[in-house]
Amino acid sequence: MAEITAALVKELREKSGAGMMDCKRALAENNGDIEAAIDWLRAKGIAKADKKSGRTAAEGLIGVASNGTSAVVVEVNSETDFVARNDAFQTMVRGIADVALTTDGTVDGVSAAIYPATGKTVSDTIKDTIATIGENMNLRRSALLSVEDGVVATYIHNAAADRLGKLGVLVALKSTGNKEALNAIGRQVAMHIAATNPLAIRSEEVDAAVAERERNVFIEQARESGKPEAIIEKMVDGRMRKFFEEVALLSQAFVINPDLTVGDAVKAAEKEVGAPIEVTGMARLLLGEGVEKEESDFAAEVAAVAKG
């Protein structure tokens, strides 16, 4: 059996919001597996489903660039927020986004592309900026969306500067209709995605493994009620329908008008656009998502140095 350390309990408490004794028991029941322990806590009603899987602590900026039928969003990390406010760093991130628009949108593709202002690759340009600013930085993520006919709308939440911020969204809309009207509904949908972070555009596109994991949690929760299996099955089916409605973009209540779903709002916009609209893609990058800043105990470090 895995050793249940204090650090493991602390990590589970931060991720689940559950109490120390509940976390210790959950880890003991699941042989020290953090993810399994979170599911166990959720099944017992102790942890919430939407608790973040980790603290997001990386600094830097999200940048976007678009040319109408294509758009890109990039994440460039730095060590401190101070550097993220540096004009040279902001100019570089904007430039990287512009370059990314001419590539296949992958991190490798963007890194190998030529950065016009320096005549070097993006990768080498970042290295030069590290030497100039004196702080480590890297191109962490990049996503490109395109449509043959239509628009790819962009949105930066709480923009720090032109086309830069800490949360960037792209949404691809395929349509032969009026591009200005199409971009207007696209921006609204992008704002919605920023707020709700849907898992997929349509319920049938939700990752099967994620859906199965939710179903298993619902089954365990339903069994706690002591009801017959036939009733449990119906309860779980109902909860799964609600789950898909909540995590799939088009079935979510539209944040701008909660009386409509996003799908309804897009359909309603077709009148002004003058043609059918199909949502074909989305991308959402939150700065530092999934990255944990290395924590250090400064007092302990000083004590260790003092001891020699």
C-alpha cells in the first residue's frame, strides 16, 4: 500500500477542498491515487466536481492574431508578472501571434518559423529576449482555427494591452453570410466560452473517458441512496443528460441571454447574418492553466543555509 504522506494529503485538500481526515481516508481507500481519491470524495458528496485540478500560477501573456478566416491564440510564459508588463515582452508576444498565423499553429511549427523583426526563428528570438530581460520564458501553447468561408472570432478577457491578456478565446463560424454580423455573434460566443469553459461544442463530442468517469461518480452517489438498481439507472441517465447540457457549448444557457441556449442564439443570429451558421471549432487558453508554481519555504531555506 502506498505511503500516505502529509504532502499528499495537503495536495488533495488543495485540489478537492475537503477536510484533512476525509482526504487521508480517501487516499487510504485509493492507494494514494490523487485522481481516484477526488472521485471517491465526490461520490461521497465531500468534494465538488468543479474544483480545479491544480493551482494555475505561471505568469506571462496570452496573445491573439486573426485575418478573418483564420485566427491563432498563443501562450508565452515568463517567471514574473513584472516581465509580462514589460513593453518588449508584450511586443514579442504580439509578434509571435502574428507569426503563428502563418504556420500550422503547433508549438513546434511556430517555434521554427522566422520572426520578421529579428530574422531569426521564434525560438531563437525568445532566447535573445531571455538574455536581454534576464528572466526565463517560453512558448508553451498555441492553437490555430480556420474556416473556408466565414470568420474565426477572437476575444481577450480583461485585455492587458492590444490583443494581449491572461485569457484568450477563438471560435470558428462557418457561413456564407454577412461577415460583420457573423463576427458580432462570434465574439459573443467567444465571451461565453471564456466564462463557462465548455468541454466540447456538442454533447456527442464530449470525451468518452470524461463522460464515463462522471457516470461512475453518479452511480456511486445514487447507490448511497439505497434505491433499487432500476431506479439508480434512471437517476444516472437523468444526471448524465444534465451533465452533457452543462458542459457542451451549444446546449449551455447563453451567458448574455440565459433564456436562450448558445445554439438558440446562434440560430437566431442567422436572420441578421443572412445564411446558416455552423460552429466548427473553439479554443480557449487560460494563462498558466495546469502549471503549478514551485512553492518554497523561504524560512526553511534560510535555516538550511545557516546550518551550513
